[in-house]
Amino acid sequence: MATARKPAAAGSLNASHVGATIYSVAERAGVSIATVSRVLQGAGTVSAKTTQKVLDAVDELDYVPLGAARSLAVRHHEAHGLVLPELTGPYYSELLMGFESRAAELGQSVTLMLTEGKADIARAVRQLATHVDAIAVLGSAAMPPAVAKALHGKKPVIIIAGSPQEGIESVGAENVHSAQKLTEHVLGHGRRRLLFVGDPDGAPDISERHAGFVAAHLARDLEPAEPVRVPFREGEGEAVAERILAGEVSADALVCANDELALSIMSHLQDAGRDVPGDIAVVGWDDVMTSRYVRPGMTTVRQPVRELGALAAERLHQRVHGAELLAAPRILPTQVIIRGSCGCAARLRDAPPTRRTTTSTTSTTP
Amino acid sequence: MATARKPAAAGSLNASHVGATIYSVAERAGVSIATVSRVLQGAGTVSAKTTQKVLDAVDELDYVPLGAARSLAVRHHEAHGLVLPELTGPYYSELLMGFESRAAELGQSVTLMLTEGKADIARAVRQLATHVDAIAVLGSAAMPPAVAKALHGKKPVIIIAGSPQEGIESVGAENVHSAQKLTEHVLGHGRRRLLFVGDPDGAPDISERHAGFVAAHLARDLEPAEPVRVPFREGEGEAVAERILAGEVSADALVCANDELALSIMSHLQDAGRDVPGDIAVVGWDDVMTSRYVRPGMTTVRQPVRELGALAAERLHQRVHGAELLAAPRILPTQVIIRGSCGCAARLRDAPPTRRTTTSTTSTTP
DNA sequence: AGGGCAGATGTAAGCGCTTACAGAGCGCGA
DNA sequence: TCGCGCTCTGTAAGCGCTTACATCTGCCCT
């Protein structure tokens, strides 16, 4: 009879209880484990009759292969890691969806790690690295460079929307150019006391947006004001609104680092009786769902977030399979979405996939 | 010299290039692989001096253990699978955050799978099962019972917010009771032509909410109207609003299956000049961020979604470590959040963590 | 009829790690 | 001084799978 290295202790009773192995399946089908493996991997040639016998055995035993054993043998985890700060708001979720979807198409599973709330991120990343073939990290996810260093060279790493680092691949959405366009648009409404709300030092993409904000001013020989440095958190909007209402800062337009902030500020200003955009214009970034529902509609910038995630998964996969590291970051174009909050004639509402847009671009930096 | 079963082909050149193994670390530290393992696992007793030698070697070689090998040896993946339909809206993200966070605390990594867009879900779940110790599935994620069956018994499975199935553990948020309370509240405003918007057959929790809606009517000897069966998708709100505006259906209050739907409908009705809640009240479910920003604020129900995720991770972990299957579903209490859209005196805005609430409860069904 | 060949299957050697068990070295009490 | 029991370390046997290679059938061709 077939090989029987494994006495399979539980074999005599309910073999499927603890878990059938390739041995039990082979035994049941009356073939060798090599044949079972061949049938399951679809590799090699196995006669139709034998194939059926094996499949039947698999079925009867409810055989679920042990991934670890396969991974060890083929030396591939067939899994990608994704490191994000957290998941509030649509940005990260979209990214994750794009990533998961492409990874799945490529036959890779995705292991997610959230950094927020974790005490020892370096340790967590190292841990993650033991289970996956490659890792994508969101730029702002606080990943100590040391860890990146340790990982890089061992496993492919890609940075999403972060500052490109020597020897590590990056993908991101265009920021500077579109921020400049957006700012120019606001300036075009005759506003002159614009304020950038958000912390340019907080995250690489915010920094780029601020750069665009500054560039738009310089292009018109205007002096850009100092940014109002606040973190993202929703609550911050209130604080900013208070300062404006109290007259501590004066402005006729706010260019916010993201929609959450913009929405919160606008809402507070309106509650206090201010007219948006009459008294003050407010624009955001991200085009979250709420931005379509508020009155006036929020003028903002839409990023191809899902595509970004998919691209990261794709590149990781290619790298795992031998592709060379791409030195230049891949930059995806964004879209400026004009609604009413910037001072444009308010329209009642946009059809969800708004088209009244300006496209600002660039792909793969020169 | 120490064991050298492995000639470690690349050993002579840059050993860390392809990846150091426990053998190369052992060799470099001048100890056996068992000692290296002991140091890394923190198991057994190893002298301080030896420990340091090993740690140094690990550092110098940038050693990252191969998770698969460990998993194979210990017969544990130390990973939990989570199956969700998709990730739009805050619900799934919150759930995922709660799940990931608790799992991480327990030392488990999480592998995410999204069913939306996948052709062969059964195959995907099977695939997932090969890499994880246990799986949590969102109730409405279309997971063929056959798959559940195959998995159950082999690996612990838990259903989140789904219809409990014999032999499979479940966790969920309370629906019936809070839906009844919410409906009663609306009836309390004198409304009599309430409409339930959403498809009770679409998902188990919607069905429960509808049951509460019906119960509230029966408690007052009122006849509940037939539900307006529409899927969740944001676009559907418009269609419903059109039907109301066209007079095809008449109602003075809408009890919607979730906030997305409620918000969309309310927005369309307002655009058409209808007064909410004056002409018609609208209430939702989930307490998404937007519900705090719209005017009037959306009256809704808040679920402890994050806790739900954490609980699922926790139970899975316990089950993996031998805990018995819990027969009764664990039900977490929810909170009815009263704002203006139900007809209550509109207030300008709520402090984000609104407190003007009714708490509706129950834990672990009798 | 015999040789050759291709297709089907089996054999066995790992993949890198954990861990039971055994052994070595050492201090200490009798 | 000897022996006992520690503590620390090494040996080696797997964990369940993949896969190169060997083997065994038939079957066709000459």
C-alpha cells in the first residue's frame, strides 16, 4: 500500500477531526502524496481516474491543506502586507480595497496591520515581515526608518503617498500641481487672504499640498500666509472655527488639508451665522461622500485612491517575481472638483460622479 | 563547530542577501540552532552571554525568521481571517479596526478578504482557510453555507451580525429592540404614515430592524406599511426620493435601513423643496459622520461596531486555544441618537459624542 | 518480438523552524 | 573526594508539503 510515514495517530478514529493531511488523503485515495499534491496544484500529469479518486478523498475528508507547509516548501507566503495608520474616513478604506482587490487577482492574500495604538511598531512590522513576501506602507504610517532599512533588501517594500526614500519604491497621487490649481481657482474668485489649514510637517502629502498653495501665491506675486497648523482630527475643525470667529485670524478663504477638516470648519462657521462662501470660502481635499451632501457643496480634489492601492499591490507582486525596483516614484493624476464652497455659483447638487472638473496631472515623474 | 546540516549555499558570499536562516545565525553566533530558537522565542534558559551573542548575530545578518517554518513546527498560523463584503462607509472599517486591534493585542495578525467583486468566493474562503487559524465572517458577506460547513469543525468560525447558524458562534449588535424604540419615537411625534426603507430580506440585521419597526406599530395597534425594498447603494436614495416626490408613495416619516440611504433621501427631498422634518421625517441607522453635519441632524442608532470587531477577534482567539463554542449569540447593546430629522426641535448641532440618547440594550440573548 | 519512448506514479530529500530528550559542566554538601 | 542536581547547550526528530528524479507500464514502430 501507499507510503505511510505518518501513522496519523487520529487516523483510526475521525481522521478529519483534527485535520486531514496530505497523507490521509493519499492513503484514502490509494495513491502517493506526490500524486495528491500534483492534483491539488494542477501540476504534472495525472490520469483522469486518479484525479477523481483524489478529489473524492479530499472531499470526504474535508481536507484543507496547511498553508504553512506549502509556504515552507515553495518558499513563498503568497501574501502581501499592508501597513496603514488606521481606517477612519474613506481614504484608507479605498486604498485597502484597491490593494486587496488587485492582490486577490494575483492570487495573493493580504495581511493588514494598523499602526495606531500600537506601542512597538517596529516589532509589529518585523512580525508582519515573517508572514508575507512584501510590504506596502502608507507614507504617514510611522514606520521607523530603521525598520524600513531592515526590511528593504530582504523583502520588497513600497511606500504609498510618502516621501520617496533612496532604494525604496514609491507610488502616490499628484499633490503640488493640483493644490496650485485649486489655490489659483480660489484666488480667481478675487479672494486675497487665503489660509492653509493643516500641518505641512505632519505628512508628506500635506507638505506637497502646501507647496502648491505657496506656488500659486508666488505665481501671482502674492505673499502666502503662514499655515494654520492643526492635526487632522475632526475635533480640530471646531478650534479653528473658533479662532476665526474670535477674529484671531482673518481670512476670506480657507484651503484645508482634507475634507474632514474643511467640513467641520464650514459647519461651525455656518452655525455661527457666517455665510460660506459669501463671507469666507472653504475648500478641502479628498472628495469624501459628505462633501457632496453639504450646502454649499465642498470644492475639493479627488485622488485615484483605489488605483493607488491596486498599483501598490501590483508592483509588489512584480517585485516578488523578480522585477527590478523602479527608481522614480509613480505619480497618479488627481482631479479638482469644483462645487459651491469656493465661491462658484452654488448649484443645488451634483450628480454623484461630478464631471465639472479640471484635470491636473503628471504620471511617473521625469 | 556547531551543527551544519545546511551548507547554506549562499553562505560563503553575502549570507543576508537571500535571507539569513536560523542556521546562519547559529553559525555566526557559534551556537546551535536550538539555542538561537530559544533566544528568539524567549523560551528555555539561555545564559546572558550566549543570548547577547545570538542577538548580535541576528542583528548583523538582519535575520527575519520565516514565519511559515515556525507555523509548520508549532502548527499554528497565529493569524485570523476576516471576511467582509467591502469597505465603503464607516461600518466595516470600524469593525475591522476593532478586530485588528484586539487581534494584535493577542499576538495574531489579520488577513483580510473582501467578497465583493470576487467570482468564486468559496474558493477564496478555502484559500484563506489554509493560512489562518480561525475565521470571522460578516453575516451579509455572501459565504455559501457549504463553505461555512466545510470550515466549521476544522477551524473556529464566527459570524458577525448575521443570522445565527447551528453550530457556529455569532456576535452582533442589538437591532429589534432599538428599531422598535426608534420607531416609537417617531410615532410619538404624531406621525402615522411611516415607511420602512430598505430590504428586510437583504441582510439579517435589516430584517431585524424591520421586525422592530413592525413591533412598534403592533404595540399601538397600527398597521405597518409594506417596506420599500431597495438595496443600500447610495444611488438608490434618489430613486426613493423621486417616488415620494411623484406621489407614488405617501408618507410622513421614513425609517431607513441605514444612514447612507437616509441622508441621500433627505438631501434629495430638500433639494426638491420639501421640509425635513416638517413635511416628512427621516431617520437612519449607524450614526455615520455625515449624520452629524447635515441640517437637520440625522436621528439614528449608534452601534458598538468597534467592540463587535474586538469581540469577534477575542472569541476566535479563545476558541483556537481550546474554549468551547458558545451556543447563544452575544448581542451588544446599541444607542438611539436623537437629532432633528425625526421632528425633535432642531438644535444647531450636537457635540460630536452626542449624549442626548436613549439606551436600548440586552446582552447575550437569554 | 524487442527497443524506445512517453505518460503516470512513486520515492525521498529537503524547506526552516520548534522542542523533547540527552549530555556536559559545575558547585556544593557530605 | 565523590556524587547529586542544577543550569545551559546540543542532537535530532519531526511539522506537512513540493518537486527532482527514478521507476514502471504500456504501446508504437520497425
